[in-house]
Amino acid sequence: MEHRKSGIHGVRVDASGGRAIILAWAALAARLQSTAVGLAGVAAALALAFQVASAAAGGPEIANFTLQNGLEVVVIPDHRTPVVTHMIWYKVGSADETPGKSGLAHFLEHLMFKGTAKNPAGRFSQTLATIGGQENAFTTADYTAYFQRIAKEYLPLVMEFEADRMTGLVLTDDNVLPERDVVLEEFNMRVANSPEARIGEQVAAALYLNHPYGRPVIGWRQEIEKLNRDDALAFYRRFYTPNNAVVVIAGDVNGDEVKALAEKTYGQVARVADVAPRLRPQEPLPVAVRQLTMADARVAQPTLQRNYLVPSANTAEPGESEALDVLSQILGAGETSRLYRALVVDEHVATGAGSWYQGTALDESRFGVFASPLPGVSFATLEAAIDGVIARIAESGVTAAEFERAKTRLIADAVYAGDNQATMARWYGAALTVGGSVEKVTSWPARVRAVTPEAVQKAARVWLDKRRSVTGYLVKELPGNEEKRS
Amino acid sequence: MNLAARLFLQRAVLGALIFVGAFAALPRSADATTVERIVSPGGIAAWLVSEPSVPLIAMDFAFKGGATQDPPNRAGVANMTAALLDEGAGDIDSDSFHERVESKAIEMGFTATRDYISGSLRTLTENQDEAFDLLRLAITKPHFDPVDVERIREQTLSALRRATMSPNELATERWWATAFAGHPYAQPPRGTLESVPAITVDDLKNFTRKVFARDILKVAIVGNIDAATAGKLLDRVFGDLPATSALSPVAKAIPQGLGQKIAVNLDVPQSVLMIGGAGILRKDPDFMPAFVLNHILGGSAFSSRLYKEVREARGLAYSVYSAVMPLDYAALFMSATATRSDRTSQTLEVIEAEIRKMAETGPTEEELAKAKSFLTGSFGLRFDTSTKIAEQLVLIQLDELGIDYIDKRNGLVEAVTMADVKRVAKRLLDARMLVTVVGKPQPIAAKGG
């Protein structure tokens, strides 16, 4: 039932404090890191949303310009309410870390809240806490982003603060070391306490033989424990520079006023470093069908997670990534999907099943399939059912009805996104930090419309080849170990 | 009718706080958006925000009476009902229902909480007829076919099995079970591994007969739709429902077991701590002071006292918060965090010390001014999408705060005085609390109570 939309979550008026915000954005960050279902088409889906929203509102077009110091700016007007979402996206993530320093990109994200010479000791956060602004940040393999949501008159203020911390960060052991403990507690919460997250790490690590996408964004625990102030500052000076960032502003603003503000604030920040091309070690052609089993005594519901190595929007041939978007929708999105119908409804072997595709990535990305067996159903039975579903699409293609439904759904997602300035800002920011452009994004709905049933079938045949995959089985106990526990 | 209310108020005055630097805060009074109370030809009331600049409609609605209406020993009926409404209805079977929803990119979902069962609908304007017709069937003619019921039951049980190994779920469950022993609030809204297998199709049908009625219905509609069209659609969706509900009476409750510390053993690296006591009901005049006070103690995301002491200064936790939680039949104050096993006692001590300190001395003038400034300044952020507006408008109706609440609310925050928060700090925090800790066995500090 994970995929059900729900309206109200039991939060009462004026009873939720800041917690709901933390949870919501924590969930977002987790989704971005774990490449969840909702990100299908993220790299691109905005175009139509913008066209529809702005055309209906008679609003101005998206603005996109670059300052002299190399900082790129995107402005997405939405004049319905006097609220602005301001985000800065740095083109650096965990895949840019030096081996042995895993978790550093994310650790630095935490430390960015520790203050600067001009605005020491959390004055930025204190100011937001006074004016009624929301803020947070998140890190993925490819980007690190910071955002504030504020009443529009405070936009100049937050731009000033954000420009200041682009190069002005001051760190001491006094504020670095307790924060490392905080990150270790975040690791405990997200990973150590969650068997599903632990096997997810193992599957990704096994999938990537050479590329740093195999490292968890939060880092391997023994390396997080050793990260220090010098590591963080060196990383900061290498990657935090205006020519390595994109500012995205969505809400009650227009391009001209933002341009003037950006020149006054960000425009005053000098380049700190030249940014090298992001050339990570790439994957060899995958050749082996891989399986792994992880036992965790806390597993009360076994699950299967499979990842395939597939092209991202950035690495794909024209049309391939869009075909994978449509394939993921047909194969594993919701109750009408092939996997849910076969495994949950018809063959009655699983309580849930689905798939996802992360198109938003700089390098070769992942297509995921997952299922939870009903009690008494073996992984062999479950996996045979999954393989059968995939083979049927690869061999016989998709039906006209499900094909149209999938395309309609994907394109409508973009329209719905146009209702939410924060979503729009996230889509643009993510796209532009992984090799996309405003233009590429704008043409996405047209590219989805152009996908053919044959292209979807071909995507299943070519990319959902088991030799490109790792399958993980999460169990309570390894076979044969039962006696040892009693 | 037509009790219009402005959505956005002039920004709160920031008083003596000095922080802005070169940029002045400009007062602003955007009142483009209005909330209108409409009544359909058939007599169904709703709150409407007509917003023609988006090509979509968002509708949220709720019926009072959620999991509290589950029969004894059948916890989970409301939750399973919510999950089954779109699994076949009218002359459409489950598969076809999902297909029709999907093929028009309609988003429809239902959720049960302890106090109400709610639904949300989002559709492109061009598909509004199909969307509202499908919703009408889901609410008035759900099938509850045995095969669909068994599938949803298995999914529910699967989630419940997972929960047996989740420290967070266990801490929450144990807290509620202890605090509300003998009351419907003691039961997890999702049910239990014992109760869910016992639920019958008749239980589900009885639930809808009792609860889905026009007298306890609250609706909000936002988007590209006018009042006349909205009125017709309201009648189409809800017009066939009975006029009056048949809710079972639920007793008021106050949390029990205060002063106890309950440890649950689970072999996890990080322990989860929940601390809670009696709170303040939503209609109590002290609610708003309590809300402001809690923001200072543990409500604020990055500047609360708990955040500073537990996370920033000591690195004990990633997430720490407190909340005031008014329900229909009880009110709670809750705080929670998670920390590595060997720091459990220390973390609990720090939180208890902060609660005690706040009870004794209250906040500083600066903290109070800042909290009021944040709460008034951030109110508008709840209203920047159609979906969020619809959600908020239903919550305001459930809490019976009135259609002018959006206009009045920042004034209510501003009116909170230092005397108010100090009085409420004693009432709310100078009290014994019930603590649940789930994790590896650790000596728990034996303190007072």
C-alpha cells in the first residue's frame, strides 16, 4: 500500500510544529538518495507543467541566465501566493568523494549550517527561525542542495546569507565533532536500524563494480567515524564555488528582479576554484547474474530487491531514457502495473511488488524491482513470477491500453507538479546538476509522447537482462542457521 | 454563505528583534485568494477556493469517527475500510476501477486516523466528471469483495509484521497502549496481528453505514472550479449518503501510567525514546500559548531548546522534537528522539532537564518574540499549493475553528503573553510523564515519579 496517495496525515492545525517539515524533507532526501518511484521522469517532467501553469496564468516564461562568475540561475515564476522557494544546488555529491572519505559530501552539508565569519554561529538559521522561513538541505550521489521557503520579501536576505556561506564557512573542532556524532545517529536511524536500507546498500555496492555509485551517500560507517574538519574544508574549497552551482528560485518573482538581486549577492562571490570535469570511473559491461542474501534477525517480512544497471537520461541514446520511464510505469507503478497484477492479484505470491527507474543521474543509473512474498512463498517462486512478467514484456511487448495509460500518467505528473513551486524548483535543480538543461527539460513531454510500444519492449529486452542485475534476498536467518539461535 | 476570508495576512511586525541588516521587511497584504463557504442545492456545505489559474481541482474531505469507531477487538476496521474503498465499487470491479482512475491520471486516496477517516481527490479539470463519479462510487457503493478484502488484509498483516521489529513503531505502540489502556485510543489504528485476521466483511460494511453520513462530513475544494459547478459535484458525490451518522460514543480520556518508564528489549544499534504526558485540548483557551511554548521547547526545526541541547551541543541525536497533540477525546504532550544505546540514559536526562527547566522558568522574552514571529511569518507557507490548501481547510473544519480562522490565527499567536506561556509551562510540563524506550537493555535513570 506504499503507493497509495493520502490526503491528511493526522496532523492537526497548529499541532505539528516543525516536525512535519523535518519529516517531509527527510522523506524527500531519502527518496532522492534511494532513487524511489516518484522520481521517474524527474529530469524532465517539468516542461509541460511550466507551459500549462504559466500559460494558464498568463505568467512570464522561465528565466535562465549565468552570472559572470559562472553561477547559473533559473527562475520559475508562480504568482499565486507571496511565497518563494530559494534553492542552491552544488554539482557535487558522494560520487565525487575521494575513496576512503565516504560520507564527506553529506557531512559537509551538515557543517554548512555552522556559520561564517560574517554570520557566525547559526545566525542564518536563527534569522529564518525569526522570519518564519523553512530550511533544510539534502545530498545525493550527484548533487548537494540547500533550500529556504520564505515570504517573498525576504528573498534578498536569504540570497545574501547563501552567497556568504558559499565561500565563508568557518569550522572548528567544537562544532565539527558533535556534528559527526549527529551524522552517526542519522546513519543509525536511516541504515543501521533498517534491514531494508542495509540490503539496499549491499545490492547497490554489488551492482557497481567500478563506479562510486556503489558507495552509500551517507558513507560507510568506519569512514564516517574518521571524517574531520580538514577533510570537510578541503572538500568545501574544491567544490563550493559559484562556477559549480545552480540557483533555482520558484515563486512570486520574475527573472528581471532576480537577476538584479543575484548580481548584487551571488555576483560578488569570486570563483574559488576551477572545476574539473566530473569523470568518474565507469562500469565495465556487466556479464554476471549476481545474487546476495543478507540475514538480519529483525526481519519479520522477507523482501526481494533487484537492481539493473541501465542508462540515465544523461548517458542514454535519444529516446532510451524516456522508454525506460514508460517501462517502469507499466511494469511497476501502482495497482494496474504488470508486477502488481501478476504477483499480488493473479498469482497470489506477494503482498506488494513494484519497480522504479532513476533517470536523474550523471552516469549509468539503476532500474529497480522489488517484491515481498506472502508467508510460505519461497524466493524461487517469487522470482520466477517476476522473471515471467519481465519476459512477457520483452517477448510480446505492451498493450495499447496500458501504453496510453502510462504516458498519460507521466505527462499528468508534470501538470500536477506545476501546482507546487517547491517541486518545480527541485525538478529543475536536479536536472541541471546532472547534465540536463532547461531546453532538454522543456522538451521532455514531447519526447515521452514520441516513445513507441516497440521502444518500450526493446528497453525491457535490452536493459532488463539479468546479466545486468544484482538480486538481494533479505531474510531473518540464513538457511541452516536455525539451530544456532535456540 | 460567502463568508470570505483572506488567506494571507499582513506580515507580522517583527518588534525589537535585530537581524535583518540591510534588507527591510516590507509589509504586504496580498489577498488574491479567498475562502468561500458554499452550500450545494442538496444542502451539502463545503469551503471553496476558486483558483482558475491552475488546470486542476483538489478536493479533500473527512468524516469524524475514525479508528475510535472500530468494534472492540477489531482494531483496524477503519484502516482496512479506507484501503478498500477503491478496490471495486458500483458496477466496476477492482481492476477496472484502478484502470479508470489511472487512465485519466486521477489521484484518489483514503486514510483513517484515530479521530476521522479522510479522502483526497486530485484531477485535471478536463476529467472532473469521471473523477467525481468514481469517487461517488467509492464512497457510496464499495464492494468489499472477499478476494479484495483478503489481499488488503495480507498487505496490512505484512506491514504489521514489519512493525514488530521497528523500534519506532514499538515505542509508539507501547506508549499508547499504556496511556490509554481500556480506551479505543489504546489500539493501533492499523490494527494488530490478532485483530486484523478477525475483521469480517460485515465489520467493514457496518463501519461505512455508521460513519459515512452528511452530518459529520467536512469538505474543501480548491482549483479551477466555480461555486455552481462545485455545488453540483458535491451533490453528485455525497448526495446519496444518509443524513445522519450513527457513531458509537467515545469516552474522554486522560493518559494513564504517568511516571512510569517502560523498557522494551530489541537488538538495534539505536534506541528510540518517547516521553509524553497530558496535553491541552484544541478548544482550551490555553491551547495557543501551549503551541507557542512547544515551538520554543521542541517544535522549531533548527532552533528549539531540545534541538540545541540534544543535537547541536551534544550530538546525541539526529532527530529530536516535541509536539502538542490535541485529539477529539484526549490531549497529549509528546517528545521523541533516537540515540545510540549507550547514550540512552544521558539523552533522556537532557530532555527531562529541558522540560523541567521550561516548566520552572518559562522561555526568555527573546525566545517568545522570535517564536511568535516565526509562527506568524511561516503560516502562509501552508497555503502555496492547491493540495495543501485543501488539506488545511479540512483540518480547520474538523477542529471547528471557523472560516475566519485563517484571518484570525496570526492575531491569536500575537496575543500570547509571557504570563500565558509561563502559566501553561507549569500546567503542561510540570507533570509526570510516561516514558517508553525500545532498544538494547540499558540501565534507565531512575528518577522521581
